[in-house]
Amino acid sequence: MNRSLWLPPNGSLHGVMLDRLLVWNLAALSAMLVLAHLLLIWAVVRKARPANIAPGSTKTGRSSLLPSFASSELIPTFLCCLLFAAMAVTSERLWAALRFEGPQPEAMQVEVVGQQFQWYFRYPGADARFGLTRPRLVNAAAGNPLGLDQNDPAAHDDIVSSVLLLPAGREVDLRLRALDVIHGFFLPGMRLKQNAVPGLELHVHFTPVTTGTYPILCTQVCGSGHGRMQAVLRVVPTEQFAAWIAARERKLERPE
Amino acid sequence: MSEPRQSIALRWFSTHHRAIGAQYLLLSLAAVAIGTLLSLVMRIHLIAPYQSLPIVGVLPPEAYLALVTMHGTLMIFFVLTVAPLSGFANLVLPEQIGASGMAFPRLNAAAFWITASALPVLLAAFAVRGGAPISGWTSYPPLSALASAGPGQALGMDLWLVSLAIFCIGSWLGAVSLLVTILYERCPGMRLMRMPLTVWSWLVASVLVVIAFSVLLAALLMLLCDRHAGTSFFVPAGEVVNGVALARAGDGSPLLWLHLFWFFGHPEVYIAVLPGMGLTSSLLANFTRRPVPGYPLMVLTTVMIGLLGLIVWGHHMFVSGMNPYAGTAFALTTMAIAVPSAAKVFNWLGMLLGGKGNRPRIQMTTPMLFALGFISLFITGGLTGPILAQPALDSYLHNTYFVVAHFHLIMAMAGTFSIFAGVYYWFPLISGRMMSERLGRWHFWLTFAGAYATFFPMHFAGLAGEPRHYAQLTGTTSSLAALLPLQQGITAAAMVLAGAQTLFLVNLVWSMRHGMAAPENPWQAATLEWASASWQATPAERRRAFRGPYGYGQNEPGMITKDTIGYGRLEVAQADFKMQYEAPHEPE
């Protein structure tokens, strides 16, 4: 069903609900689109048949010129109100479930940092704490694209990656930042989008469930390289993820 | 005052509202021509990024973004704000309310020249070092605040900001002139509830201009201060651009710009489309020879759309980092605005369908075709509104081609169709001649088909997740590259759509000199811009309106007309309508 709607395959827990909402909304509104156009076409192509009222009659009956107010205006508007209300309620319930509450305490922490024109992903390491970063220390050429301050012990085991690797089935709490301009963090396969705004730390949480590779795009125009600011999310089994983290930690302890 | 039926020569510095109206329309014609050419270059670049084009050569990605920015700015400000509101209102508003002119003719003329002077300032951005700005028409900071953030963000961005600041002042003055004219210059008997719905829509749109453009002007000046006066309204501390940590004082918030900009930006949509709604109601009444049913309700929905339009701006910001609770609040106000919009559509459909056993004879003139096209596009573009109003769904669709499809159908195309309807309808007032119906019909059908073929498929690109503002599809993401055939089709359709507009240009130029001479009141309309010469010559203080604007179907419907197509030689057995100045009981 998704394929016919052009949607990319969904790999997230909440995406199932979101797709269902999108599909019935599109179906209902498409039906209205067709219905309205059938009425429009019918009104235009059918033969005119003005009522024949005797000349000189003062009772031309304006009501007969026009459909009744109730049938043409009140009832359809009321039905639309009902439909829009149903859409609003179901949709806001989903939105509330997605965003009104924070992630579970055991959710995995990953920081996403956007900068022209690259996404970086930082894992806090064994201490589960992100180390301090300082703008002045940012130096991508020297291997410190986020400006990690090594004077902070919490920064020692922070892993910085250009690929977002996540274990399937575990909730993840993304912390979004941007170094320079606003970037749009878009994971079509996870039905997730959130801007990364300089000066703010924004959180968004979701659960990837299906293993695979998913594109990450930038959806807020951010400069000349906006269109190529793309990265990849790889959702892997838990063991594979643990092995990857362990390998990256070993590399941090013994560089080169 | 010159004879209204005769052609008014465009005396350039005239303070006559009708000349100014024509000047506004010429300004938007220039802007729409440039904006359309820019969009064609964009469309070609998107599907063939390494193709060398005449004049511009091979475009780098930043040039594509500069085209996007300038296309949006030209179309939204210089076309969709200028033509439906300033252009048409100056052309006919004073006559429609029985006034002899604008309340402040010189201020009104100054408003036009200020607005017009903003256009060369904007276009100059193409000529300066670094080129035009690349941050889109929304110009989110810090990209728009920092010259080092990209090509075009230096002098080009300054010119953009100055141009729009000038535009704000011009629009603001023009709106004040319209407001005062509507409120104080109506002739006796022209009560508020007897005004044509076009006047109501210009009234509400002018209020929106006064409110929204004030806020935009403030935001533009704040951004200029951030760029040149060392303030930090929109730039946070700790910026690192191109690997360089910026030493700036202050700690501002980019989200402040988003709030200010969209507080302007959403009402702007209604500024562009409300006049089209009013015109559509008027044209449907005129060409079905029926009054507008539930006129008070149509007034109410116009006012409601204006009021609600001021409190929905947050639906542009669901993924911006705004509080999720605020997202829900803005989702509900946005859903609410769909209700008066739907009520308007039902009203139009009711007019077309007619009462029981009484189907109206629809006169398929070119303005009527464009009004019908407006309704169709308004429905199609409008129905994706309730989807994008939902934060949950917007968190997938935001800034994809789905949004591009939505606003091009409902604002750009519906807005343009209302402009075409107005030009075909009121052309006799400018030139004293009719435009060619034959060319007009060709123009309509090609434009209608082109508009759908161009913008409807964009929904699918959006559902597939393709973001806006991408200069090309080929890259690391294969799912985007797979959309190339779809985008190629859209580019082909866009060329048909743009090409069809040459028919309009030919019609305009040809009819200006060779069109059929317009009879008095060629559309047999009941509103006062079509009033007889003797009424137009009546001193303002002796004019009087006796009835509402849609006095159609006054006599026996069976005797309306013999000929409904050759309206120019319309033979009316007996006039089936009453002009607004006709007294209820003719003296014996």
C-alpha cells in the first residue's frame, strides 16, 4: 500500500501509526476532491434549465433561483467541521504521544550536529555523558569537528561519527544542535523531521525497528551545499551495534 | 475626470486611481515575466544540472538557490501582493463604492512609486559580487545574518532586505489609502453590507497588510542591524562558520525571526488570495445571473479568514524547535480556518448548481472560466491544507515537494487565475476594448492543464520524501535519483504552462489596439464600476446606492437573454438586473 503512495519503506515504531493517519487523511481528502470536481463539472456541462415563470409575475421567488441555504451551505459545512475535528483529534493524539513526553530513561543518547554541509553524530561513551564542547576548539582538519574539550574527562570517551548507527528495537533520544546555520534533520524512513537550530539543544525521540540503511537529508536550506548535505542511518542488530561501539572505543584509547 | 469609457492614457505620474491601478498591474506583469523565466531555468537545472544554458551557462548549486530566492520574492511580493490587492483595488474600488476617487490621491500615488522602486533594488542583487541571496524567500538567520555563511549573503542579501523594507513601506501606505477610502468615501446608501464582496476582501486584506507588513518591516530592520550594527537579535552566541568561531556580542535566537517572519508570512497568503475569493463570488453572480446566496455569510467568512489568518503562523514552524504544545494550538487554529474556506467553496458550488428545477444558464466567458479555474485550484490546493496543518504529518511532509505543490496550487495558481479573471473582466475599463475571447479560451485551457500537470505531480515527489531547495537529484540518496523521471515530466509541463502565457501577452497587446470596442457595461454587471456615463458624471454628493451589489435575476429568469455567448452584442429582452444605483421604485 505504501509503495503506491510513493512513501519510502518505514522502519520506525511510530511510523506505522503515522502512515495509517496519512493514508486515511489522503483518502478522505481525495474523495472530497473528486466529489467537489464532479459537482463542478456537472454544474458546468449540464443543460441550463431556468424555471419558467410567467411574465409579469411578481413572485419570481428568489428562493427558487438558488439552492436552499441549509442544503448548500449549512449541512456541508457542518460535515466538513466533523471531518476536520476527527482529523485534528486523531492527529493531535498521535502528536502528543510522539512529542509531549520525553523518552524513556533507558533511551540511548545520541547527539546530532549539523554544520555546512555535513552531519556529525556523537555517542557519549561508557560514562553516558557528553563531554564539553567549545566553539573555539572546532577544527575539522585536526579531527575535532565538534570542538570537544579534552580537559573535560567526560569528553575522553565520546565517539564522533559521520554515520548514524543505531540498534534495532531500542528507543533513541536525539539531541540536535547546529554550529552555524539552521539545518533540517530529516529521516524519511523513520518518518522523522526536526530542525537543528544554532543556540538551541532540541530533543526528539523515536524507536527504529527494522534493520537497514536509511537516507538522512537536510530539509532547511542552509547554503550552497544544502542539496548534498546527506548522510546515512544504519539500523543494525543489537550485537552488531555493541561490537561497533566497542571497536570505536578501542580506537579512542589507542589512536593509530 | 476623464470619460470612464475611454481609454485612459498612462500618464506616468498621474494621481488618478485607475492609472495607478494599471501601473501596479504593469509592475506585476514585469515581475511575473522575470519570475517565470527564473523558474524555467530552475526547472531545467533540476533535471539537467550540468547542461549549459544560453546566457547563464552552467549553474552552480548556489545559483540555483539564488534563483529560488528571487523567484519566490518576485512572485509573492511583486505579483501576488501587487496585482490582486493594489492593482485591482486601485482600478475599480472607488467606483465600486460610488466614490469619486481615493481618499488620499497623492499618498496613493506615492505608495505606487515607493513599491515600484523596490523592484530594481531587488533585481540589482543579481548584478553585485556574490550574486543574489541564497537563503530562500523566508531568509532564515543565521544564514541570512552572516555574510560569511554563503555566496550572495553579503551585498546581495542587503539589497534584498532594503528592497523588501521599501516594499513594506509602499504596501503599508497603499493599504492605509484603501482602508480610509473604503471607510470614509462610500457614497450615501453604500452601506457596508451593500459593498461588493471584492471591496470586503480588499478591506480585510488591507487590514492584514497594515498589521503584517509592520511586523515584517520591524523584522527586516532588526536583521539589518544584526548584519551591520552589531546587534544579535537573531544570532546566537558561539557561532562557528566555515570553521571560524565568530566573535560576536550577544546571544539571540533564530526562532525569533521565524515567529516575526511567519506572523507576516501567513497573513500574506490571505492578502494574495482573499481578493480572488471576492472576485470569484462577484463573477459567479455576474455570469450565472444570480445573486450571491447568503451574502452576510460570505462577508463573515471573509472577515473570519482574515482574523484566523493572523493566528495560524505557527503551522510553518512545527519542526522548527517550537514547543510541541504550541504546535497543537496552531494545528487547531489552522483546522479552524479550513471551515470558513470550505463554506466559501460550498457557496460557489451552490451558485453554480442553482435551485431546485432552476439551473442557471452559465455564461462561459473567459473571466468566468478563470473564476471556475480558481475554484478548482482552490479546492485542490486547499484540501492538502488539513494534512499540513497536522504537526504529526508535517513532521514528515514539511519542506518537501508536497508543500511546494500545496502552496503553488492554492496561492500561486489560484492567485494567478484570479488575476487573469480580473484582467479579462476589467480590461474594458483600462482600454475601452474587449480582450479576444477566442485567444482567452485557448489561454485558459492550456494554463489550466499546465497548472495541474506541473504542480499536481509534486505531491508524489513530496510523499516520496524529496526536499525543496535541492539543486539536483543525483547524489548519495538513490531514492531521490529515482524521482528524476517524475521531475522531468514536471519540467516539460512547466514549459507548456509558461509557453501558454504568450497567448495572454499577445491577447493583451493585440486587444489594446484592435480589440472589439467595449459597449457600456459589456458584462451586464450590477456593480458600480460599470455604471452609466451619466452616473459617473454625477457629483459625488448626489450619488446614492439603493441596493446590494448583486441585483441579478430581478425579472423573469426565462426572459434573460437571447444570446449568452456573444455577450458583446448581448441582446437583452429585458434587463435582468438592477444596478446598485437604481431606486427600488422607478418614478412614474
